[in-house]
Amino acid sequence: MKKVLTPLFNGYLVSNLVGLLIIGLTKYLTAKTYDFLGGTYTLAEFLIVPFLMGIIAVWFWRHEPLPGSRLVSRAWYNSFIAIALSFGFLREGVICLVILSPLLWSFMLAGCYAGRYMFKRDNQTLNVSVVALLAIFFFVDVMSEHHYENMVADEMVVNAPVSTVWKNVVAYKRNTSPDKYWLFKIGMPSPVESTAEGYYLGAKRKCIFSNGYVFDEKITTYEENKNLIFDITNQPRDPEIMGHIDILRGQFLLKDNGNGTTTVTGNSWYRLYVFPAWYYGIWAKSITRNVHIRVMEHIKEISEAR
Amino acid sequence: MFLFVIKYLGFLKFIPGLGVVFDAWLKIWEVINGRKTLDYIDNIEAEVEKWTGITTSIHKYGGLQFNLGRRELGHIHSNGLLDMLLSRKIKQQLMEEDGRVQHHHSFKNSGWISFYIKDEADMDFAISLLRMAYEHHKK
């Protein structure tokens, strides 16, 4: 048993157990107590927890030489273990964890380095102060309300008259072309088809994704050949990224260029449930943009087909 | 990239812990690019820590800082950039003798110098520069 419970093993084990416990307890307690916090992962959970995990791991490794390159690789292994545990116990999706991994690795490594210098100094006041500061920041952030909404807009020129494009904007047949965006290629669902029960205001619309996900939508603005707005009325809850972002509304604006071509502008509004927004916002923007591009390229292709 | 961050995002250094995180990104970047910068920094740390009165700490903006008592001798960012404070006279002399020694990336008109550690020879030179600062400040 002693051979298994080495400081190296304990560093990985205890840091991950503490991390898992903090996240699990936070989710459990906040969901029970504060409705507005349920389902949201905060900045503190993604930054403070890995930082603390790094400090804890290094506490177990403090009696051995810890060159920089070794700390970088150990922080990577520890991040990988944390990701595997999140997949198993927190039921997070693979793509969501791929997106999380750079953040986890860098904050884990920063924690490892901070721990290395803390334990080298062996100053208990300093150690307690650092942990207390992290705890305060964690609780303040977790107990705060988080709200982030954004809009992404993309534009494309289609070499077809506006009436033809409009027909394909409201509903389009199945897109069988291969995915180009790397996240779609590794398994993130991409939009493949859109159906509408009619071409009128209030009509129900469905956006179908490659894995069978269906977004239920309702047309809220219908200005033929000009403006289509649809609200998302129901969307799948899934451990993958779609559980952490809500698409709120979509819009297609069409502009007749007067030369037989049409400029299509696609707008999407979304709300994030994962923070920090400065990090996840980049991903959300990129994913939404690539959803737009895939849909608009398909609309362009079928509208331009003779 | 490093200079861009320092120049345009430098104001973020006042957020506690952000410097350490930025330095962690530099470390990851160096390792991903297969550079031995972190090994050189470890070797410099091991050597300089042998000198009487030297302590190391995390630099306030990230990186490894060398101290002689309460005075900072210099610090190394994890991309291998050594920043050191000398007198203006010594700085001038060093810059004339060796082209690798440059003005500090932020404080040009001061005794601060910057020096990039890219290989073993640079590592040895960095140690000799730190020794020079050590002797200078020990007086």
C-alpha cells in the first residue's frame, strides 16, 4: 500500500478529490438554496479551484526537486485526471472539457508554481493568507449572480434573387456536405436541416442538428423577402456544450442588391452559463459563427443551384 | 506577443494572481515549442541561490525574482527574459560590449537592462550578469 500511496500519487489524488468535492458541493448547495445559481459554472470554479488544486498537489511534492518542465507536465497530467473525473462524476461532455482544458492547465500550473514558492518559504502566515484569500474570492464569486448575453452577426452574398433566398432561409432541406469546423469534426453537433410548418408569422420552425437534437422555434417577425426573426422555445439539455449556452433568438436579414444577388445577414443571440465570459465568450462566438457559416453556405448553395 | 501584452495589457498586472497566470502561459508556450528555457531558468535559480543572502520569490508581475535582502537583483520571465537593475554606467558599458544586452523592455531611460536567455551560453552569461548585480548591490 505504501508503494501506491507515494507523494506523487497523493498529490494527484488529494488535489483532485478536493477539487471534485468543492465543485460537487457548490453545485449541490447552490442548487438547493439559490435557484438563480443553479446550472451556472462561475469564474471561481474554473480558476480558483484549479489554482488551489495546483497548490495542494505541490504540497505533497514539496520534498522533491521540482524543475519547471516537470511541473508543467505534472500540471498537465493533473488537468487530464481532473477532466476524466469531471467526465465521470460531473457528467460533463467531452467537447466542453476540451474547451475547458487550456484554462484548467494554465491555472493548475500557476497554482503549482505559487505552491512551490509558498512551501519553499515555509511561512505559515503566508500560506494561510493565500488560502483564505482564495476562499473569500471563491465564495463571493459563487454567490454572485452571473449573467452574460451576446449577439453574433455574419454576412454572406448569395448569387440569387431575394425571393429564392427567402424560401430557403425560412426552411431548407438536409445539408449533407461534410463539416469544415474542427469542433464539428470531432463530434460537436452541427445544423443540418430546418423545417417550418408554414410561411407566416407564428409558424413553428425546427432546426435539426447532426446528432438528432431539435431546437423548437417560433417565427416572431415575418417580413417576406426582408426580415425573419424566430425565438427558440425549446432546446436540448445535454452534458455537451449545449447545456452551458442557450440560443435565445435567431434572425435572417435579406437585402436585395439590385443586380440579382442578395446579401444575407445572420444574427444569433445567446446566453452563457459558464464563466469567465472573456474566455468562454470567445468559444461561444466561434461556435455560433460556424453554425451561421454552415447554414448560410448551405442556403447559398441551394439558392444558386439551377 | 510578450511585449504586446506588457505594453497594452500591462494595466491588468494590478489584479492579484494574474501575473502568475500569465507567466504560467509563458511556461506552457515554451514547453509546447520544445524550448529548454525552463531548464535554463532552473539552473540559474539553483546557482544563484547558493550565493550568501540570496532569496527567490515570485515576481509581482509573474516570473522568478532574485532578492538580496529586501532589494531586488532582477527577475526572469518564463519566456527567458531576464530583467535586471544596474547603474546606468554599467548598463552603458554592457550594451557596448555585448549586443545581446538591451534596454529594459519598458524602462529605457533607467539602469534596467533586458537580456533574452535562449541557449546554454546565454544561461551562463545571465548568471554572470546576476553575479555582477550581486557584487554591485552587496557593496
